[in-house]
Amino acid sequence: MRTPNYENYYTNLSTFQILLTNRFIKFHVKVCNDAFVLLSAANNLQSDCYQICIGGHGNSKVFLRVRRNGTITGFSLWESGLLSCLEFKVFEVNWEESGRITLMSGRGTVMNWTDPSPIQIKGLGIMTGWGSEGLWILEHLSLFTGFYCSESDTYGNMTLLSTTVQRSRITCTAEFSTRNDCLGVNFNTNTKTCEIVAGGQPIVKSVAYHWKFYSKCLNENKACLACIV
């Protein structure tokens, strides 16, 4: 029997320049059941890996599966109610070169396991499974180096921090470039209205003539989330 290529269904976080140097990922997820994290030996996720399922079996279990040389092994733990359909729950996954993998939640340590033959992690993926739909927020620190992403006739329909009138797009983007609490700006080319868009929220865009939506790019000009979404 062939092993299904479940790696193909993951969102590969390397697309968004989320780096693995700190060997952990912290995220908020709102989903009824089956939130998956994949730790892979390959950047493209197509290799040996660890698969962690939070809220499996109707939000009653945590599963850890190890795929090595095409063979899958693993175990499960009873841990009910970790996920919620109505509110975000916070988790952190840590991995070490020694093979130790831990899963933390608001309750404390959920899973602590060490692989005697560690897989060295180079790729990271997330997804929801078994028909569930989820909303993810990842905590990630990156350096803003002055690059912007812009979309014409597009409005960032999100929570705003402030609204002013500026002389130009340059003075508008300068308004938020030094702030860490904002994602980007909406700038109206007719009225010169400059709106500062708050960070830490899902990106929602709509068509609006004479508006331009600008967002910060992280890690040089590679990770411009507002233009990827």
C-alpha cells in the first residue's frame, strides 16, 4: 500500500520566509478539530518528517506521527478540548537537535518526547484536516528593511490605528515605517488620506478605486504578506 503524500496539503511556511533558527513555532489557531504542524527534513516538505495533530479524534487526542524512509510510526495521547471553534488557542512547538519535541498549550506541557534517531528539521508546514476550517496567527519576528509591497485600487479593510492627511505616498509610508504595531497603510491618491493599518490581524482586502494598500516586507523584499494573501 502506498503512503499518501499528505505533505502536499500543508501550507509551506518557507514561502513566507519564516525561518527555523530558533527551533520553535508559536501560533494562535481557531478551529474545531484537527490542527496539524509538520516538521520536515526538507525545505519543500517532501521528506522524512514529524507530523503533530492537535485536537484529533473529535478534539480529544494529540497524535505524533514519524515518517521515516516511507514508513509511518507514532503514538497518541488523550488530551480533550485543546481546540475551540469560537476562540483562538495558543500553542508552541519546540524541537531540538537531540530529537526532543515538545508541545505546549495554555495548560502547560502537552507532549514531551525524544526521538532516539533525530530528524534534522529544515521545513515547516501547517494545515487543518478532516474537513475542518481554521484561522491561524503565527508569531514571527523579522526585520523590516525599507521595502514595501503595494497594490493599486486595493483597500486594506481592517482595524485602523489612525487617519491623517499627508502630502504624498512617501510621507504616508514614512508615518508607519518606524512603528512596530502596524502592518501597513491605505493611501488615497485623490484625497491624500493616509490610514495606518494595525498589525496582528488577518489580512482582508477589497477593491476600492483611488486607494493603494502598502504593507511592510520582511527579510529584505521576500516576505510581503499582504501581496501573497
